[in-house]
Amino acid sequence: MSQLRTLFQAIPGMRFDLRGAEFEVAYVGFGAVRYAAVCGGKQYRVTQGRFIELQTEGELTVLNADLWRQQVNAGLPTLATLNEDEFNAAIRQLKYAETALMVLPHPNSIRLLTEWIPEFAQSIQDNRAPSARTVSSWVKKLAEDGKDAFMAPTRRRGNRSLRFSPEIEVLLLSAVDSFLVEEHRDSKDVLAYIVGHLAEQNLLTKDGSKVKVPSERTIRRKLAAIDPFLLIRIKKGHIAAEQAARAAGKNITSPRPLYIVQIDTHYLDIFVVDPDTMEILGRPYLVCAKDVHTRCVVGTFISMFPPSATTTLGAIKDMLTRPNRGLPGGICVVLIPDNGVDFKNSGVVRVCSKLGINFQPAEVRDPNDKAHVESFFRTLTLFLIQKIKGTTFSNPKARGDYPSEKRAFATLDQLTGYINFWIENEYHVRPHSMTGRAPIRMWEESTARAKPLALLEVEADAISRRPKRCAIGKGRVRVHHEYYYSHALKTLEQTYDGLVTVLYDELDMEHVFVEHPYEKGVLIQADSINPEYTHGLTLWQHEEARKLKAKMTQQDITALGQYADVLARYQLLQTIQKDSQRAKRKLAKLTQGKGREQEAQASSKLIEDGPLTPPSQLAQQLGVNSLGMNSPNTMQGVPEQPFAGYDNPPTDSFGILGED
């Protein structure tokens, strides 16, 4: 015969093991049990009946069963719910019953108990001696059920009868359901719901003679008993409910430098400008990698590109090469990124696989897994970004009437310099609030004996690229409609007819690397067949130029020949010089914050040096107005005074920080 299993009622705070994972009961009410995973805090719900069934099936085991000494048939738990008075009463009853069993030959005899009780009550200083029949029932209870029976209350205290008529109780439950909607509802709305339905049924009277209407205070007590997780989930959504019901996670500890590195992307609260025209380009993005052990920043990448594989690989490349420049960084053991597509992509996963880095993405919308880098973003914003002219502050309320766009002056290169200077000369040398040590001192002491592993610039550039599977044809590979050639590929083509992995950099399409299919770790560099066009070309520029090229007629392409791509790139520069937010976003990506005059002059020079008509005449032939790229003051949409609103033009020094 199988041994009977002790079954437990769910109680808030109870921990149990379910199919190998540990959980904790968070809420019990309305026939449901809500429990959360101890690690991570993810919420789940089951009925109270199902909670008991899981125990009978052997899938759920209550941990620390002695703490929750109870059985389903016995009612409420014992030590977990008994208050001081109940506990003292249970001990008093147990003393009478145990002593009667030991000293009396017949402990249930009313005559013997009547003679013995006064003497025993005086010995234990009990001023309210129980009757003989009461002690007899305690003796019987001890003999039949044991000591545990005294640790469970015999009845639940409080009024258990219905406070209102059954009709009102049903209507009250229905009214509470009307409260559980996305729109705002309060106790007065619920009361109005009840009164309205009673009026429709002709049961509402001024003196309440027909039915008793619940008060607003009673309704508030009913609403307060609703599971807050359920309420927030209905009002604000599942994500908000998960965050509200989840406690802050345990501290993430790292045994040594570069063991755990957290990486994330932050939208900086500041406008940057074009260095040539002082036009607003927008707000840049910062990708930052932070070491958990020392709290040192071990990698950064600032650009106008939104979160993507390119920006992430840029930060990883910086992390891998920083030791060569005497900065904290190197190859880490565990990398914890966000769960977005900018981190979970083939390029990032491939780099981690090549270097033996354990890639562990954080939970979706869970900042606890990367709390250290999130905290750094907040510190950077408060102590640096919001002190530079042109900051947008954290929100419109904090910004107030501050003219962010008029005050903006910093270029992308200047902002990068400010951030790097602040990290190295202030953040790293100031004692951290959690460790009590300066991050750079902890780094130097921890890495004094074992220097971190690092890669050379050329090595990091070779592997920190996006992969693409391509076929070899005539010694060339095709990546995003551009061909790259190598004589080594021509030789490889004779013995290998499958696909090869091509590594390309979205920020520089001048050349690519091809992984040798037979020799592991061997990379073959393939150069562009159109180097004038791909020199310094980004993938975004290439895609935009292709869109313009597609608009040209076949006759134009035939007439222009090999310079069609270059003209399309030049025409792109002309097109996006419009004073609009969309044009500014394009300009930011196109020039990477480096200045559009240099890009335009480089593109126009390619055409002027070739056997073609000058750019102005070509633009007229294609129906594009010449915008005079040589002078910023003659550009369309650019004011004559680029420093409008300034008494003096801004400088590059830290004199710009603080108030005007």
C-alpha cells in the first residue's frame, strides 16, 4: 500500500518545488493561487484545487514542511498563522492533557479530574481553571490526534455568514467585475452600478426596506481584496504587472575582471550638430559594455545609427582592443546583452563563438539582468550629458522652456571626446557607491598578475563583422549587389564549389573577408571592384544610392557608365539637404556626424576627375538643382548665421559645460 501523502493548503510565502524548479506563493484568494519563480520572478496562476492535485500527483513538493505543518483535512496551518494568544492557549491545553495522562489512572474520569484540576491549576498559576469535561475532551484529543491537533485552531474566527442577501452578493460580484476594465473605475462607480441595477429591478427604496445596499466602505474592502497582479495586468498590461509583482533580484557577483560583462544601448539626451553647417542631426546612440567586478567601462561605441548589429559589433570591437591603448577591456568570459535584435544576431553570436565567450541574453524587458550598465547610463546622464548645452533632459517636463535645439553645438566627435574624458578622468577614479573602491584601482590591482587577453585592431576588425553566405564566381563574391575580388578566391574556386562565409562591415564597404572553407581561421581579403565608389562607403549610403540609381533611366546609366554609382551617391547628398527632420536623420546616418561638406567634396571630386560633365551640369540634366556645396552659407535650408542665438561661437573645451 502506498504511503499517504501530507497535503498542504497554499499560503503566501510558502516555497515549493515544482518539476525541479523552486517557486514561492505570492497571493491566495478567490479560489486561485499566484506563485512566482524564485529565480527571475515570472508569475503563474493555478486554482487552489489544482494546487492540491499537483501534490497528490507527486509533482509539487512543499519545502520546509515543518514550517507549514498542516493538512488539507485539518484546516489552517499551525506555526505560520497562530498568534501569541492562540499559541499560549494551545500550550495550556497540552499541559493539562499530558499531565492528566501521566498522573491519573483514569484520565477521562470526571470525578478524578474534578479533584485533580484545582491542585494542578494552582501549580501552574492558572487563575481560570477549566472544567473537568473540558479537560476530558483535551485528553481525548491528545490520545486520538496527537500534539499537532493542538496547534490548529478548531474554528475560523470572524463572521462567516452572508452580510447581504444572496441577490446583493451576486450583484456585488458582478459590480466588481465592472471595475476590472482598462478605463479608470473607483468605488463610487461600483456603487453606482449596484444602485442602478437595483433601480431597474424596482428593489431600490430610500430607507432600504426592500434590500440592504452595501456602503462605499464595504465596496472598497472588496476591491482591496483583488489580486494586485490581476488588477495591474488589466489596467496597464502584462509587462507592467510582471514588473510590479517581481522583487528586485539578488546581486550579480563576478569573481574577477572580465568574467561578467553587461552591454546595452542608450539613447543620449542631447542634440548633436553637423560640424560644417551646424544643422541639428539628432540624438546619438551609445552602446556601452561594463565589467561587473570592477565597475569599469570596457567598451563604447557612439553613432547616429539606431541599435543594430553594427553598433553592437562596434562596441565589442572597442572592448577587444582597449588593452592595446592602456584602457580597461579585453576578452570576457560571460557577455550579458539585451534581448533585442541588435544583440541577438548572427554577427554578435559568431564573434562570441569564435572567442569562446558565453553569450547569455537577458530576459525580455528585465533590467535586473543588466542592472550595472543601466545604472551607469543614469549616472552618465545626470553627471555629464544634462550639463552640456543642447541637452534634451529626460522628458519634456524636466526640459521645460529650455531651447535644446538652439543651444546645441557639440558635434559627434566632440561629444565622444567629452564622454571618454569623463569616463577615464572622473567615473573611473571616483569611489563607486557599491564597492567603495575606484573602478580603475580595482582593475589595476585585479589585473596586475594576469593581464587580460586582447586582439590587435586588424584582428578585431576581421572578426567583428556581419556574416553572409555567398557563392564564388570568377574569383569574386557578391555582397549587397557589390562585387569583391581576390586571386586567392579564383584558385579556391577550382577546388570548392560550395558557399563560403563572407564577413563585411556595414560602416566600411571597401573590402570584405572570406573564411577559407578548409583552413580554419584563415581569412582571405577581397577588395571592391569599384574602389572609388566603396571608399569610406557605409551600407546605409549604398542602399540609399541604389534607390536613386534605380530611378535613372537606362539611357542615363549607359551614358554615365562606371560613374553611375558615384553620381547617385552625389545626387543623394543633394537630395537630403532639406530642412526637415527626415532629411536631418538621413544626413546624420550619411555623414556619421563627420560633416557633409567633406563627403560632398569627395564625391564631386570623383566625378570632376573623370571623363564626365561637371556635377552642376549633370545635376541640371537630371533635373536636380545645384545647391553650391562649396559654401555652407549658400546651402538650401541653412541659415546665414549658424550660431544664431549665441553671443560668441562655442568652443571645443569643457568651458561649454554648465550654465551660460
